[in-house]
Amino acid sequence: MAGSGRDVHRPRERLRCRPTPDQELLLQACLLKGDDAVRAFDLWRARTDIDRLDHGSYRLLPLLYANLHDLGSTDPLTEKLKGVYRRTWYTNQLLFHRAAALVQALEEAGLETLLFKGGALIPLHYKDLGLRPMGDFDVLVPTERATEAARVLQRNGWRPRLLFETQRLSRDCAGFVSGDGQEVDLHWHLLEECCYEGADQPFWHNAVPLSLNGIPTRALGAADHLFYVCVHGSRWKDVPPVRWVPDALAILGGCRFDAADPGHRAAAEPGHRAAAGRDAPGRNAIDWNHILDLAVSRRLVLPVRETFNYLRDIFGAPIPSAVLETLGRESVTRSDRAVHAILSRPQPHPGYFIVTWLFYARARRGMGAPRRVLGFPRHLRNLWSLEHYWQMPGYVIGKLAERARNLRALTASGGRRD
Amino acid sequence: MTYSEPTGTGRYEVNSPAVISQTIDGEAVIIDLGSGYYYGLNPSASLVWNLLGEGLSALAIAEALAGLPPAEAEAVVLGLVAELLKEGLIRPRAGGEAPAAPSVAFPRPGDAPALGKPAFTKYSDMQDLLLLDPIHEVADSGWPQKKPEPGAGNRPRSPDANRAEPAKR
């Protein structure tokens, strides 16, 4: 990557969308081993009011239960945490049961399916349905068959949350809900940043077989999943994005997921590292060069660099130094830096117009400039699922009001997001 | 559902794939995926459940409940098996011999009385389960046990008004 307007070599940027200090303590209590975890838990307990926990932290509680249980904790909170674990196990079992029937229907209709996020991370990496709460199930289908897949979903009792066709033309996915309230996100692209022809080809190529309650399907390969989790985790969300940390460590086999190294003490040994290009026995084999290629070709060097540095600095994640050094040397364009900055900030953000334009323009690289410009209002209308153009100003005003409310709430809570 | 009366020598198995279970910290929890019903077993019932899953007969399992007189232990186990059959959670095992050495540990003599009599609690309102806040609305024992209502003393509210604590004897 070379040329004008480039900002070369800015190593060790601070993660923009970083967990708060309390969330970081909770993450350490969930993920570290031995005395490090106990210390983090005690500090977190002293600083946190469990009755006012943000939703991102709440989603870590089953993992906290499992770690405290392994540590033999007798804290009175453990029984309630065990209840959260039981509830997670229960709701995930029901969701997996429904999702397996849906995947079967799609596969029987001749549509290839690829699972990612919880639907694949739990069976492949967490290996315990009680550890990771899920709000919905994510299924990727080939881009050109999205409409067919949507029809299969609707025949099986799933209805789209918004107009499907407008979403297909403007987004990477659409949400569907079943009669009993279960939710599925149907994706035809993996990343909202990369909605162009061929963008998903490597993900399909590297997919691994997965049996979902006995139904054969596919899951993202370990390197692709790590890449996805880190990019997704670097973005601002209504629910504070902290779960990406255990997700990434589960894929990497780091901290409490490190079966090969029971004596591993991540926080106390910041120098702990895997040799570049090799992974310790028992860990998932990660093709680091593939991740570097993805980061550069998808213009996502910054989110990968920041999240990898964070995982390594705070949790001693087994990410080779050579990978971090290569990412640190990689140049980043101003526009990529701006996109990353905007997506890391509370949404809706006025800069999201710019991001939307950039993603739209990238996806239509082969189109002439006038057609691209003229087609943008239509794209926005589809993206916002509006029926008429005249509704657009009202939509924008509504979003600006929402932003003002969000910022007021953030200020009032001192940065906490409940 | 029709079922035959359980016998002391009968062997049973989990009615999978419609029924799934997991033992969490010594207590088995079961889900009937078709109905969404959730069952929580006490430690004694959890032991019976796991030994049933190993293919042991009710008579053999009764021996594990060593704190009870043999006849009472057998009656207790048969009673629980009957309830589990009625709920459709287990079915008669199709053939096969009992395992030579079950992987579930039998309690040592003297442990059994602490386990108490086998019992389970059934939760049949899925929406109620899903809406129950596992931090603020639950008893000290955690989800899915609701916090006692004011004025209800120490007795937890029945989880299932239609079928309160069916197997407790």
C-alpha cells in the first residue's frame, strides 16, 4: 500500500472501542487462571454493583461462573451466576434446536450454509452451550442465492423484520424472527464493509465442516473467524462489545481455553508468546499470513492491529510478534482511518454518511461515477428500509435526535452503556 | 403418551434427540426440546438420572441410595422412573447389557443420606422462564427459581401451578 495521503507506521494504537476498566476486570476474572483471576474478581466485586451491570458485562457472567467454579470459589454470588449459566444453556439449546431445523431446510433446498459467531464458536471452540449467551443465530448463504434462502425461511415460519428486498440491495444481512421469538440473521455477505462480488470467496473456500445437532453444514475456518471476531469487536455497538475478547481467545486457545498449557499465567507473563508462524500443541492452527492478507485486501488493517495488540498486551494472547510487527508496518489510508474512527464511536454518528458512501462506492467499483452518484439516494432509501424518498429527511432527523439522546445518556452514566 | 409400569429389572435411556440433559455442579437439568419444558433435578434424582443413562436397572440404582432401607430405596427409584416415563423424558432401553463399570460414580456409604430423596421440579411456561431476570428476580439458588413473593415466608413460589414438584415424595 503506497501513495499520497498515507499515514505510515503507527504502532501500538490504543484500541478505540476498548472495554471500560470494570469490564476489563470482569474479562480478567472470566479468562485468567489462578490468583490472577481471583484478584481480578475481588476487585471487580468491590467496584461493581451487580444490580446495575451493563448488558455487555452481563453476557460474560456464564463464563465468570465457569471460571469461579474451576477456581473453587465460595463467593455467595456463585449460585446466581450458576443460574445465569443454566439459563444460557437452556436458551441456547432451544435456539440451536430451531436453527438446526432451519439449516436442514436450507441445505435440503440445495443452499449451502456457513455458520459463524455463536452458532459456530460454541460447538467448535467453547464446546459448552452454557458459556456464551446468544441473541440470534447467524447463517451465511451464497450471495446470489439470498432471495431463495429468504423464501425458504419464510416457508418455515420465519418472517423478515424489515422489507427483505430493500435489505438485500443495500446490506450484508437481514434479520428474521420466528413465531416463538427466536431470531436468525440471514447473511449473504460476511462483512458490511465488503459487500462486493467475490468478497466472501475465501471464507467459503476455507470453511470447515460442522455438524449442527446432526445436520451437516459449515463454519468459518479458525483464521477467518478470528479476523471476523476482531473486526466486529472493534466497532461500537449498543451492547458494549466486550464478548469479542473471549471469542477471540477461544479461537486462539488462549487463557482459560489453553488446554495445552495449564500453568499459563497470562497477566503475570506479558512476554508469553507463541513462536511466529507456529501454534502450541492443542491450539487451533491459525494461518497468520491469511489474516494479514485479509486485513490488507479488505482495508481492515486498523481494527485487526488494534484488537490483536489489545489481546496480546492485556491477555497475553498467543499472537506471534512477527504478525504484530507486520501489522504495525502496514500503511493505512486516511479514508480507512476515518472509517475506523467513525465506526468506533457511538452511533448513529453523522460520519456514518461518509462510511455508507465509501462502502457503497467500493461495492460498485465497476460502475461509472455519474451512475454511482445518482444511485446513492436509492441506496440510502433501501438501507433505511423506507418506501418513499420524501421519508428520508424525517429519518435523518430521527437519527440525529437518537444520537443526542444516546450522548446525553452516555454523559449521565459517565461513559457506561447499560 | 402411553408407558408401561417400570420394573425393578427394566433398563431405560434418555428419550433423545427430543430430550437433552446436562449435569451442572452435581445437579442434572433436562429440556424437552419439543415443548420447551425445563426440569431441574435435585442431587439424588440427578444420580438416578445419570445411572439410568448408564443403562443400570432400578434395582441396581436403588443400591446406590444406600442410606435408605432397600425396599424404600427401590420404591423411591421406581417412583422417579415412573414420573420420568410419564413426562416422556426416558424410554425403555432397546436391548443391550448393563455396563460392567458405570462411568457415573456411586456415592460412598454414608454419602447417600445427604443426597435426600430424589425429586425434580418442572417448569412448563417457556415465556415465563425466558422473561425471568436471572439476577434480580430469582431466589438465592438462582435461575429458574423465582424470588419468594412478599408474605410467602421462606417457601419459594411454585414454578408450575399445574404440576408443582411432581416427583417429591
